[in-house]
Amino acid sequence: MDLFEHSGKGFIEKNAPLADRMRPRTLDEFVGQEHIIGPGRLLRRAITIDQISSVLFYGPPGTGKTTLARIIANTTKAQFISINAVLAGVKDIRAAIETAHKSLSLYSKRTILFVDEVHRFNKSQQDALLPHVENGVIIIIGATTENPYFEVNKALVSRSRIFRLRSLTAGDLRTVARMALKDPERGYGRKNVRIDNGALDHLVTVANGDARGVLNALELAVETTEPDTEGTVNITRDVAEESIQRKAVLYDKDGDAHYDTISAFIKSIRGSDPDAALYWMSRMVYAGEDPRFIFRRMLILASEDIGLADPDALGVVVNAARAFEYVGIPEGRFHLAQACLYLATAAKSNSTLAFFDALKSVAEETAGDVPDHLKDASRDGEDFGHGKGYLYPHAYRDHWVAQQYLPDVLQNKMFYQPSGQGREKEIKVRVDRLREARVEAMVEQEDPDPFTPHAGDNSKHAGNAWIKRTSSETGLAEIRDRVLELAEISRDSLVLDFHARTGLIAFEAQRRIREGGVWALAHTDSEYSTLVTMAGRFPALGRPFILKTTRDTFTSDIKQAGGDTIAFTSIVGRRILAKQQDKAGLLCSIASLLAPGGVLALAETIPRLGQRLSDIVTFSRKESSLKKKFADAENELFDDTTDPMVNWTMESLEKEFPYRAEYAMHTFTETIQRPKRITHGEIEFWFRESSNQERRSLGDQLRGMLSEKEFMRCKEIVTGCCVNRDITWKTAVGYIKLAKKSSRKSTGETGTDIT
């Protein structure tokens, strides 16, 4: 390097963009990606001891792929050559390989070849590298924003270890920005820069996980802001908004983001979630997707997923697409939105698939064997888990199942607010009911049961989450409607939902009676907050009255709020009694709030009569004794006579109720069988070793009866039979109808004190 080259290099380094100057030089300076370079992780160990093998770094822009390669270059003793697949040709590849050969033969020195944007190499260029990777002449480090399983030569993928980098978190981006502000050599440590929290939050939010984006915006803000009289550069929210005005959405029309986003859009419409459908369509439109592509996909969906359930759906999309051709952008977005909302709120049916069933029969008869199923759009589900755990709505009754469609940060966000006019009035009721069932199901997964004993309770029955998980309810809407039917509510009823949780029963009851006729009890702060938020969709005078209370104080709290003479014509509830030691006593306390002639209706899951794993897993003939041990261990949990979760049925509860002469009591049990998708996480939970604060798990039971080898074999069998398969799952739901006799003697209008 001559004097002029050295001077030029120094000038470039000094005047390089902030994002380039602040690029980490060591692993200690690297921010984020703890899942691959955190302490003790494989990649960190390999870099530290200079034993790197061929790797592919895959992730969104600005997450550190090139930076990791430069860190390797700074730490390795091997020769390091860097090329960019966009600029490099066959000549550059041959030169790099020739240099690697010389280094190996003359100096016994390895060569690491870093290929940035490796997916840009065509197949022949990638093939040219294979022999030299195979014989160890070069070690490849590739960086790509595209899915390597789809965009990179399979032979090259098979010879490389793939590390997936994730978008940086908000905390990571704040750390990056603060490092730039404090660094006196490469950043702005020598300047007096003050940035408002709101300004930094805006830069971080709009950067969307991209470190380069937040640094570029910070640089623009600092360099274009004049210091005040004291020499301080003040970065306010207004300055930040000017510096980074538009969020960059990761969306390559030929890449993963394209396929993943349209997949999320279609699944959200199929799942009848208009909020999520609008969100994903907005992502596509914002990123510049051709609206005609979106219309084409909606035309397919109108027949595939709605069909004859709403024959108008196809015509709506066709007309919207035609209108778009007349109007164009930007006004044509109204037609996109109308078609999207219509499809998302329409009734669903996949009856048109019967045609494909007929084609399949023809194919089998004429061509022999055909695959049992076709892979969906998640082309690499086995490696990355894309598509696994998705619950196909058509497999469930009413062609709907509660599941997450929006991103985590936008859960329960409601973009679409149906009006109460015309046909949309009916749509509003349906959308609200689905939202209520979806929220209830999501919350129920976290098991927010207020009657669960405290974590410090060391008793045997401190909380058997295993039994709760194996008896979790499905068909929430059906259970809701059955409870309200049993409660015999009318337009003039005064209804109490004893444990409203998210309002599944309370809000539907409110739709059926006059304004102000429903009381909803919340037992935790989070339940109270959820109920208040969900109730905001109703007119001010038509919302349920929400009261926060506890099991011990609900009677006095209700009378304090409504007066000593308050009495309810209907009391409803779900999942109230299961964990209670004295179920009949709690039932009596609740029933004391009934007016003469009033009805109490409850739905309770009965774990004792629910699904047993031993009934759905298959052991070989040689393992019949192991199967018996497994079934015995499971039955021992369900047959525990001292456990309030499982030591009861509707019949036993009816016998224990002490006031049968004063109440007309009717109970019955229904068995519900529905598809269920079991995850690896559930298997691990069932087979875990419980702590001192928990009941014995299934794993504890098995460990006490089996050898370690037998235990692991049982776990292997359950996993093989259940995980990521649609299992027909049995749930027993018991119903209680308790009517207070209006002619009985009483000590007051609200009935005798039977608590």
C-alpha cells in the first residue's frame, strides 16, 4: 500500500457512515443474538478457539450477519477473503480459490471465504465452490437475507451449519444507540449530545429491529441539528421524526417475507379475524405489493374457504377487483379493504374441496399410490417450524377455532369496528362473539384461575396443571350457549356471571336482555381490566356492571354494591367448582343470591371423565406390560379420592348438595370429542419432575413405577403418537341447573342463609 492509498483509506474510515464506524470489532461489543453467540453457545466457542466451520448466517438486514463475519476475520489465524455475490463473478471466485490453494500448500494455512449475499450467486457459481468446500481448501461463511433452504444450493446447505439471526429487540437498539453516543472515537462521545426518551423510542420503533436503520437516523439527527448556546445538540421527538420518517418493511416480492405475509393474510381471513387480515394486507400494500396479486389470492379464497356458505363472496371480490381497475391507486384501496373485510366476516365452508376428493379418487384408481397430503406454503417446516401448530379452522365445528392471528405486540388489537346498520349489524354480533371466544381461549391457556392455592402452599394438592391441561375445554361458544339456555334468561332477567373472566358468557347475556341487566364478577386485577376494555364495545348504558371481588367476599361485595335485597333471576358460570374442596358449600353460597324462582346454571369440566393418554397411544404387542404400567400410573392420578380436582362427578355433587328440598336440581354430563394438536411443550410438561409446590405429575407417577429406560420409552411413544398430529380429544363437561323453589319458606326475599 503506497502513501496515497493509505491516506485514502484513512479518509474513508474517518468519513464512513456512523453505522459502519460503529460496527462491532469483537464479540464483547456485539449486541443481540444471544441465542447463537451468548456465553457457552456453539458459535461463540467456535469463534473464540478459532475452529469455525462452514456456516450460513440467515436473517433480516441490520441484524449483524456481516459484522459477525468481520469479527471472525479479526480473531481467526486463517487467511480471510471477502467477496460480495452481487459484484463478484467467476473470475473473482477462481482467484479466491487459487489464493486459498497457495496458502494451504505453501504455509499450511486455512482460508475462510466470506460471501455476502450468497443467495445472489447463481447455481453454477455455487456449484463451483462445492469441491473446494468438500476437500477443505476453503471454509465458506455466507450471509443472506433469504431462506437458505430455498435460495441456496442444497449441497452447499448440507455442508454448512445454519445460524438464524433475529431482528434486534427494542432494548438491543437502545443499547446500540447509546453506545454510539458515548463512543469518543467512532461515535459522538466527544460531542455534547442530548436525546429525549421519546425521540429515542421513536427511532427504535420505526427502525423495526434494524441496527443500521437506527444508527443512520441518529447520525442524520445529530449532523443536521445545530447546537444550542451551550454547545449541546438536542435531539427532540420532532427531530427524530424528521430523521426517520418511514418505517422500512422487510418485504422482498420473491423472498420469504412475501410468502409468509400472504400466508398470514390468507390464514387470518380463513380464521375470520378481520383485524389481523387488515393488518397483514396493510403490510403488503405498504411494502409496495401489487394489489392485483392480493385480489387474485382473495378470489381463490372466496371459493376455497367460503364457497356456498356465502355465494355472494366471490361476486364481491370480482366487483371490487373490477372497480380497482377503473379507479386505481390510491382510492382503489377502499375496494381492497371492502373485499378483505367481506371475506373475513363471511360464513365459512370448504365444500368445494369435494371436487378435489373426486379427482383424488380418479387418480388413485388410474395411477396407483398418491401422497396422503401435500406440503403447505411453509416449505421448510421441519427445520424452522413454520406452519407447525396451525389449527385448520375447517377441522372444527362452525369452521372456527380460537387461535392467535395478530403478532404478539398487537394481540387483542381491534382495527375493524362494525357499525350497527343493515347487514353489518349481524356481522357485528358474529365478530364480537368470535372475539370474545378468542380472548377467553387465549387467557385460558395461561390458566388464570383465582381459586388456585398460592405458590407457597406445599400441600399435595397445590395445583395439578397436568390434569387441567388434559381436560381443557373446547367448544367454548357451545358451552356458553348451553349455559344461557339452562339459565332461562329473558329480556327482563337480572343476570350474575359469577366468574366472568373475559366476558364470554356475560357479554352474550347482555345482548339478550335489557340494558343494565348483567353483573359480571372479576376475581383478579387483570380480569377486571380485560372486562372493562371488552365492555367498551357496548353503549355506555348497555354494558354489564363489572365488580371486582373474591370467593370469600363476593356475597357482601354484591350486597354493598346493589343493596341487601338484591336477588338475581339467573346466575351463570363456567369452571367454578373444579378445584374446590367443598364444592357443595360454594354452590350453596352462590345459590343464596337467587330470587325465588331464579335459576343457577353452571358448566364444569370433569377431569375424571376426560381424555386418558393411555387410550390414544399405541404400544407394540411386546410392550403390553409397559402399556399396563403406563395406564395404571395415569389412572392413579385420576382416581385419587383425596384430590378435589378428580374425586367428583355430577352425580356425587348432586348427592352432597344439602338443600335438595328447597331447590330443584338437575345435572347431566356431555362428552365432547374434537381435534386437538399436542405440542412438544405439553409432552415435556406432562413428563416433567414436579417441584415441591406442585402435585405429582404424570412423570413423577411413572418414575415411581418404571425404570429409567421404560420411562424414556413411554415418553418416546407418547411423543410419536401425539405430537403435531390431529388427535381426537375427549372432554367431559357437566352441567348443573339449580332452580330456587318460589313456594318454599324463607327468612327474606333473597332466601335463607344457606352458607
